[in-house]
Amino acid sequence: MTDYSEYELATRAVRAGQQRSDEGEHSEAIYPTSSFVFSSAAEAAARFSGDQPGNIYSRFTNPTVRTFEERLASMEGGQRCVATSSGMSAILATCAGLLEAGDHIVSSRSIFGTTTLLFSNVLSRFGIETTFVSLSDINSWEAAIRPETRMLFLETPSNPLTELCDIKQLSALAHSHGCLLVVDNCFCTPVLQQPLALGADIVIHSATKYLDGQGRCIGGAVVGDDERVGRDVYGFLRTAGPTMSPFNAWVFLKGLETLSLRMQAHCSSALGIAQWLETQAAVTRVYHPGLASHPQHELASRQQQGYGGIVSFELQGGQQAAWSLIDSLQIFSITANLGDAKSTVTHPATTTHGRLTAEQREEAGISDGLIRLAVGLEDTHDLQNDLAAGLSA
Ligand SMILES: *Cc1c(COP(=O)(O)O)cnc(C)c1O
């Protein structure tokens, strides 16, 4: 197999990991098989004992899944990637593979809602405690670290307020305390941000979002080194079972091939819409890292190769105004998913953050007038006109 490690990211996204079968197929093959056949009893024994490498069973390895893993590992600059059945199982497998009862996690408070529940309601029952801190405040991370802390966990930029964390700075802090730094890179993808190169130890993906790019499949991935990911996280996965199906791996492979182009388009359209929203009288505040008004614009320019497809904004008039704008939109889909070719709109206060108390929402900066857009691949002016019609109504 060709080594693509010296090529640019867009080339690796199209080419890395493919191993053609004897049929000479140009596009990657899908291998929908649960098990693999051995030529003899002795070969079966050698495979099972590990003396001979090769496929045994698709919970352990599958050629289509392996191609996806090798391609994403190459794009993130990691030694190993393991694919999972969802983004959540990627986070679970990372924690279950690397932590044990008595260990402690320090996590950003501004993470995907289900990840918060996994930490506080599930891992807690297995003796793993989590302290939540403010994403951009390095002092609060340091203050929360204890002797038993093993892992720091974050997403940057955050959802929906696009707050950033300096990954390089946090990785220095993590390593000085013997902790692993785990970054959920779902919002940026390797096209816009490579956390491993900035000092992170593990990168997590919900492949469901931009890696798929067309809202079709649920999947996830963990990227890192041979020991932690290749041995420990993989060891949990092959035993516990939340692995990726070959069909989903194939859809994500096709998604990776267009990821660079799509991310550029998401970024340029989102920035255009964010800049335009800033000029609208009914809009009191716009959140997007590409805006000069963003408090961490300089960090975003240094740490990322683009500002992403998420734009949030606050409307005068609270929930009523937000809901009536959302209901007036003709193009944007009212759905919580993101990273799709189709633009989506959500009202965080009554959906993704609806289970928080009013005080928790206020602390998190989620006002009743806040709207989140995940800008898709439709024409930017059509999207802008859709919003303009809603704002003037
Ligand atoms: C969606 C999402 C997840 C969870 O991924 P699933 O594929 O839905 O399990 C985790 N992190 C972030 C940032 C997400 O947006």
C-alpha cells in the first residue's frame, strides 16, 4: 500500500488507507461479512492465538472499516484510529479503555449534552468522577486537577457559543500533571484543526456530523497512539462491541473524500452569514470565531485553518422572537443535527439545553433569544434571504 504520509491533507483524504482487492476496484469495496474463513484448522489456530495477523471476525477487524480507520488516522496525524458505532461510543471506549475506578476527569462544561450525562450519570456509577470547568479559563482547569486526575476533556470551539480553548497551553498543563488531553474534534474536523499536532493525546470524532457530511449514518472514531488507542481503546471495543459497520465505514470514506472542499464551503458561507447578521438591527450579538468581534478571534486564527460552519446569534425579544424566526424559515431544517449539506437551525434554550435549570442556562450563556445555525452547502445568498425575510416579519 502506498504511504501517503508526505502528501497534503486533501490528498490523504481521498487516497490514504485503500487496499485494492484482486478485482481491481477503483472505489473502496464494502465487505459485509461477520466472519472470515481459514484455509485450515492450523491457520484458524494461528489467527486466534495472534501468531498470524489477519481477519477473524468483524467485531475485531473488517477491511472496509480498516480503510476508514487508516484514512482518518492519516488525516489527524495519529498512529492509530479505531472506528466506533457512534460518537458517544468513541467517548465511552476512550474512558473505559484508559481509566479505572478511582480515576478523575476534568472536563469543559461546554460539551455535547450527552457527553455530560455519560460523565455525570454513567461513569460516576463505575467510580470515575468528573469535575466540570470553564473551557477558556486555564486557571479553573489547573485548580480542578487532583492527584487522581487522569484525563482532561474538551471540545473547541464550543457549541453553541463558539468559545475556544488554547489546546497547546492546556496540553502543557495536562502533561505537567501526568494527565491525558482528549479533544472532541467534531466541529473542526482534521481539515480545520489537528489537535495531536498541538499536543493532545487523543482525538475523538462523531463521524455522524461533518465526516459523513450528508446526514446519513451514525458513527465515531478515536485517534491516537499505538499503545493507548491501538491496544487499550481497541481492547475495550473488540470485547465490549460498539464497533462500526462496514456499510457505515464506506459512507464515511466517501464523506472524507470531499471533506476538505465541504469544510471550505461551510466556513466561507458561515462567515458571510455571521458578518451580515452583525449588521441586522434585531440581532444583539453574533457568535462566530471568524468575526473580528469574537473575543478569541486571534486564537482561532492561530489554532484553526478556518472558523467552522456554526453561527449563533441573539435576537431581541427572547424566546417568542426566536421561535417565530425559526418557524418562518423556508430553507433551514429545524433539527439538532449539524455538519450536513442541509443547513439546520435550533433554539438551544428549549432543545439541546432544555434540561438545564434557568440558572444553569444563564451561567452557560444560553439566553432565550439565542439561535444556532449549522450552515450547510446551499447558496449563501438564498440562506441570507431566508433569514432576512424572517427577521423583517
Ligand atoms: C453529536 C456529537 C457527539 C455524539 O456523537 P453521536 O454520533 O451522536 O453519538 C459527540 N460530540 C459532539 C461534539 C457532537 O456534536
